[in-house]
Amino acid sequence: MQNIINSDPNGSIIQPAGFYVVALSSMPYSNVYVMFLTVLYVITVICNVFLISIIVYDQRLHVPKFMAVANLAVVDLILSTSLVPGMIKTYIILDNFIPFKLCLVQMYTYYTLLELEAVSLCILSYDRFIAICFPLRQGSINTNTRMTYTISVSWFLSVTISLYGTLSIPALSFCGSLQVNSYFCDYTPVLRVACSDTTSQFNFASILTILFFSVPLCFILLTYMFILYTVFRMNNNQRRFKALATCTEHLILVSLYFLPLAIIFNLGFFGVFLNPNVRAVCLSFSSVLPPCANPIVYSLKTKEIRSRIVSLLNPRLSVHPLKNVH
């Protein structure tokens, strides 16, 4: 079903009632894959809600490090929620139609949170950079006020910049196929079924890729270069090993998030066609797995969070009070 809306000087705009998402439908065992993502989503919700609750409840964790961790947990929670329930509706309930307005909401929410995920990982790498490279000045450099300002700016930029891409979609005409080769209302696949000139939208997507993915990735790699340089200069082998183990875990999570996205966006940037199923798997994997692993690696393995969990489960087993958490 298509609706003809008000004419402009260039002619009528043909706006569809909605789109049909068709990626993964031809992939073997797609239902099994979606169920796997659903299990990851359930774990994501439980771990991130639990983590946010601990950080909000415990005043001793109201420090820059855990402000950044809580921010990432909120982003992870919303990012996963913007995708997995829709996938269950599409591939388990077998209803692959998305109304036009809901399509715009899902598109905007997903890409806003995807950008925030990249920036949040940047903020955490910056916090770790200050903690390891400038331990004596950490309290004065990375304050609660500065962390609040940094997180607020990241949300403001992501929320506002993503608006252009989403608001430009209703100005396009869709007079042909309404089948979107993705597992959700994806920006680029939607543009590919439009009848209008989409040059400006594709240019915007390229700029956004550089701004929110290439720049954050380069920043993270640069901070970890300085971190590793500082770690290898440590005289204490035990501290060095512990720092290297933590850095390795963080870099693995960064790779899980950025590597699939780098494959998708770089190939698209150079005009290389990627099989819709491959694109869908890479994008969904990058959007669901890191949010599931992040709360475990970034926080649940830290002594402050473990201490709080132990005290909640059994106050008698609580370790010494937290001191100087930064």
C-alpha cells in the first residue's frame, strides 16, 4: 500500500504504508540464529539492569569510572532492545512488515545508539588512559563534573546529528519494491529501494561513518598505544600482567564491536556489494554480542562491583569498605 502525499515543485512524493524486511529469510537456520540472539538479549538485560542498579544504589560508586560504565550499560540496554524484539516479531512470529513511522523510529533509535556505543567505548578508553598513564593526577583530571559534561555532550551530538538522516527519509518517494534487505528498518537498504535521488543521504551516511566510527576507533587505538607504552615501563611484573590482561579484554570487546561495522561500512563506502545475509549477520552480531559482554568485562570483573555483589548476597561475607574508588 502506498500513499500519495502533497505535491512539491518536483512532483508528488509516494510514501509507502511500510516496508517488508527480508534479510536472513533465505539463510539456513535463521530461526536458530535469532533464538541465539534472543538468549544474548536476555543476558544483556539482566546484567545491565543489575549493573545500573548497583551503581545508582551505591554512593561510593558515583565516580567518573563507574559513571562511564553506567552510561555504557544504558546504551547497551537500549541498543539491544531496539533490535531483538523486532527480530523475534519478524523471524519467530513471522510478521516482517514494519509501518512507515515505526520504521523511522527504529532507524533513528538504532543509529543513535550505535553512535553512542562507539563514543561510550571512547570515554571508557579515555578513563583507563588517565588512570594508567596519570595515576597521581587522575582525581584532578577526570572529575565527576567533567565526566558528566563529556557524557552529556556525547548524547546531545548523537541524538541531534542522527535526526537529519531519519528526517530526510519522508522526503523520498518509494514507487517500486518495498522489500528491505536487512533484518530491521536499516538506513542504507531503505535508501536503495527509493525512487528519488539519494546522493545527499549517502554522502551524509559516509560523513557519519567517519565521524562516529573511524574517529572513535582511531582514538581508542591511540589511547591504548599510550597505555601499553606505560604498562611496559612498569617495574612491578604483577601490575604489568594485570594491566595487560585487562587491556586485552577491552580490546577484544572493541574488536567485536568495530570489526563487523568496519567490514560493512568500508565495503559500502567503496561501492562493494555485500550479500544482505552477511550484512545482517555482521550488523546484528556487532549490535548484540558486545552489549552482552560489556557489563561482565568492564564492570562485573572489577573488585568494587564484586564487593558490592557479595555484600548484597550475604552482608557477612562483605569485604572491606571501598576506598578511593576512581
